[in-house]
Amino acid sequence: MNTHDLPTPALLIDVDALDHNLATMAAARPGAQLRPHVKAHKCTALAAAQAAVGHTAFTCATPREVLGMAAAGLGADLLLANETIDPRRLAAMAAAGDDARITVAVDSADTIDAAATAGIREVVIDVDIGLPRCGCAPDEAAHLADLARSRGLNVRGTMGYEGHLMALLDRHAQRLRVEAAIEVLLGAHEQVGGELVSSGGTGTYDIHPASIEVQAGSYVLMDTHYARLHLPFRQACVVLGTVIAAGPTHAVADVGLKALGMDHGNPSIDLADVSFCSDEHITFVPHVGVASVGERVEVIPAHIDPTMAMHAAAWLVRGTDVLDRWPIDLRGW
Amino acid sequence: MNTHDLPTPALLIDVDALDHNLATMAAARPGAQLRPHVKAHKCTALAAAQAAVGHTAFTCATPREVLGMAAAGLGADLLLANETIDPRRLAAMAAAGDDARITVAVDSADTIDAAATAGIREVVIDVDIGLPRCGCAPDEAAHLADLARSRGLNVRGTMGYEGHLMALLDRHAQRLRVEAAIEVLLGAHEQVGGELVSSGGTGTYDIHPASIEVQAGSYVLMDTHYARLHLPFRQACVVLGTVIAAGPTHAVADVGLKALGMDHGNPSIDLADVSFCSDEHITFVPHVGVASVGERVEVIPAHIDPTMAMHAAAWLVRGTDVLDRWPIDLRGW
């Protein structure tokens, strides 16, 4: 099959760019130095490709991602790097823990109680290292670890996510601030104990020492937001559209905001200015010439994670050859 | 079932607010004066409620919406108010046209050719009335109508969408500009002929004369973007979340940007300031007091259309009673 035959909008993954990204990250952070975050793609086929280059432990953001990864046979070591107190979802993960290793993040007495009550076996203590979101205060980590152990939970270590530092354009300033955040995390870890220290993401993957596993996800497909950091990863994912209207002032393709994560702003089109997105349209102005109805156009997402979550499947391509169809099978909660 | 038993994030539709919105619009634009746009909710159960109050003709944005509405027995008069040249989707709509009345928008020789070739029977001429998106120049409409008729297509009339005027806060200035846009549309219509003039939306529903059918969609559920216009419609839809972390500085609930349309900015929470959304989190600061882990929180979307498209189902509720589950069954393309 050829990409020209695909109905649009269609999510395309360029296999060569994907392989480049997989190899580049596996060289920088081999094996257990990376715990790929599946929230970036929500696709077990892509997770299997990450496992094939040596990363067999994964990070998840939702119970659905954990359960789907376990069901797909990718459950060697799954970390829910997020808090939940949902008793049914915790029980489902506890049950899946017979065939998979499932660890959940806790950051309070409530989340520890919910995990222990549901039969979860292993946790990490989530520590606030500067992002105002989840995570306990660093000086509470030891107490929470004791509490978790008193409830029969195995405390595997600590995690902390420096999301507020992920996309700083001044990489020198970023390094200094990330190193300070790591110091906070390692200080808490010393009190907590355990073998795991989990942190970081695509924007900071090269700052963390080898002793910390990095939870990067976006590196494997990339987006225009991370592209601003000039990382050694290639844009591997676009949303293919078809021009449905074209004139001297602008053109319109069928890739709208229901096919694109919009929280980081408008997507991009090479050699064109994007004017705005509507539900099912992107209006753009080519730098040179006039577009034609029927022409295909590649729209580059500003934020890859929510873009993936809007599509039922991605097409693996090389040039215009369609090699495979990968279901985005970890959507929902 | 009680809303406290629902897994979160959960899309809730308040049945009383919904009924208020249905009744208010049906009083203002009874029957055929409104052609409800299903892109706002993508839910055939909700469309059936719109049909029950007298609006039996519908507007769609995608072939998937058209085909799903026809399959649900709501195909009395479906308008694809959007251009497509996809031969398979056009053929599927032509085939569905044996049991449903399906009309598609055209705005160029290419779109007319694609529709005629696929066996589509009826079209409207889509006219540009100021929004730089699809639609032919007003002075091309007559020529395109002739071209469509020469290809055997029944030209039912004209449409034009004044999307650029939909959310003007100065309603007096809005009225003047919408009336000017309507004049352009009616001028084109005089040349085109046919019984239909289709236009407008939730922000302009009360400006159009009764002879124009209005394509409003958002009115039925509403969002914070349209709430700024002080329309007589109530907020009928929220995304219910659970607080998973809470402290003296902020709280976090499990309603992230994968559960919310973000193109109009952050959502809102009553009696709290929303700080930011992450993939699976909303960080917020209550105006008074401190939140508790486990507490439920209602997140009001900034843009309803893409929010609906992110959920597999909505729960119909009255207070905390769950009355029904409505699949969002028109997602995708």
C-alpha cells in the first residue's frame, strides 16, 4: 500500500527516523538507564520496538496503559508513575501482578492506603522536586516509605519528575537546575532506600547520571516543542492530510484540532505558515506558489503525546510505502 | 449508580441543563430553523434528543458522522457541511443515500467532480463569507451551481459559515458584521437557487432570519468559551475528576489535557484557579481551604467539541444520580 491510498487524517510513523531515535537513545542510555514512557505513544507495537533495543522496563501514566502493556506481554517491569486511589483499577493492576511486575507511585498516606488495600505489592515514593503537581515534600519521603513498608509494600525506591525544567531553551541553565533537582531527589532517596531512582524526560535525558533511570517518551517520535531544544532525535511522526480547498490566499487541509494535541499551540507544515486550526481543518499559506486540491500535506504536531491519543492507529511508512498498521491500543483510562 | 462510583476522568452531561438548552433553542429556532451540528457532541443518543424536540435535519463535519447518523436511523436530512474528495468515503455516503438523504458541500470544480463521480446526488454550494477556510468566492457560486447541475447533481442551495464572527464579545458589532455576511450569502444564493440557505452557529443563532437554517452545535452542552457571550444556554457538560494529591499550595486531579480540548486554553473549576494541565493531571488552587485526596472535582471544558471527541462515552446525570451511558459513537473520520 501507498500513503496516497490512506484515508486522511492519517498518523504516519517514519520507520527510518524511528529507528534512528531508538538507536540514538539506546546508545546514550542503554538498557535499564531508560524506562521509556508509553504515555508518549500509547502503542504496544512501538513499546515492543523499544524493548527490542534493550529497554524492557516501562513507565506508564494510567492504569489502562499498565494493564494493556501487561496484556501485550510487555510487563517485565511496569511503573505507574502517577497516583491513583481508584480501588477497581488498583485491584485490576494487583491481579495483573501475578504475571507482570507492577509498581505504583505513592506520595501520601491516602495513596499508600489505597495501594495496600487493593493488594498492590510494590511502590516507589514520588517526591516533589520542583514541578507543582504530585509528589511528597522531600523531607516526608522517609516517613512515607516507613508507612508503606508497615503496610507490607515493597518500597523499590523514589521517583521525581522535573517537568518544569523539561523544555528550557538555555541548556546550560537547564543543566544547573536539573542537577539541583537531582540532588533533592537523591537526598530523599538516601532516606527511602531501595534500588530505583526514576526521573527525567526527553528534554533532560542527557543530564541524569547512569544510576538514575530516565522516563523519556517523546524522544521516539518527537514534536515541534522538543525540536526547539536541538536534541539528536528526528521528527518521526506527522499527521498526513489532504488539501480540500486551495486558492491564491490560502489552502485548507483535513487535519483539524481533533487530530492534533493543541496545548502547545499550532502544529507546523514545512514551507508554509499555519494560520489556524478548526475542528476538522487546518488553514495554511504556502511560502511559494499555490496548493492544489488533492495534494497531500504533512502536519507536524506541536505535542506528540495528546496527538497520538486522538488516533486509533498509526501507519508505519518508509517514504510513500506503507509497511504496517500499529493500533494505538493504550488509549483511554 | 452514583457519580461517586464512576471511574475518572468521566464526561458528565447534566440532563436538566441539557433539557433546558434543547427547549430554549427549540423555542428560538423551531424545527427546520435549526440544523444541529453533531460535530459538537459526536453522539447519536444526543442527536436523537435533538430530533425529539423537532430538529430532524442535521449538520455533520466528517463522513464518519454522516454514516453513523444514517446507521442510527437519524438520516432524514444530513448535510456534510465540509469538503471531501475521498472517493471511498464519498462512495460510502452515496451508498448510504439509498436509505438516508445525504447532501455534501462543494466549493470547487474538484469537489464537484469528486462528488458526482462517486454517485452523490445532492450538494450545496459552500460560499466564503469571511472566514478564511473553505467556500468559493461569492461571485463564483452561480458558475459552480451550473457546473454541479451539468454533472447531474441536485443543488439544494448555499451554505456559508461566519466562524470568524462566532465569539465576538461586542454583540452589537457582531450583529452588524453577521448581517453583512448574511447579505453576501443571500446574494450568492439568489444566483445559485435552491431551497436551502445554511449558516451560523451557537454564537450567532439569534441573528439569522428564520429563512436561514442555523448550524449550531455547542449550544446543547456549552463551554467556557461560549459562556463569555452570556447566551441563554447552561453549562451541561463537565469532566469529573478525582483529587489524587492535595497540599497547602495546590491540589491535583486526574483530568488532564488528554481528556480536554485545549485549543481555547485551560478549562475552569468553580471556586478555584486552574494553574496548568499535563497529560493526565490538572493542577489547581482552591479559592478557600485545602482539597482532600479522593474529593471529586468538576472540570468545565474551554472547548466542548474536541473534549467530546476524547471520550468513549458520556454519563447522563441528575445531581449525583447516573441515569444512562451514552456512547460517543461518531468519533474518528
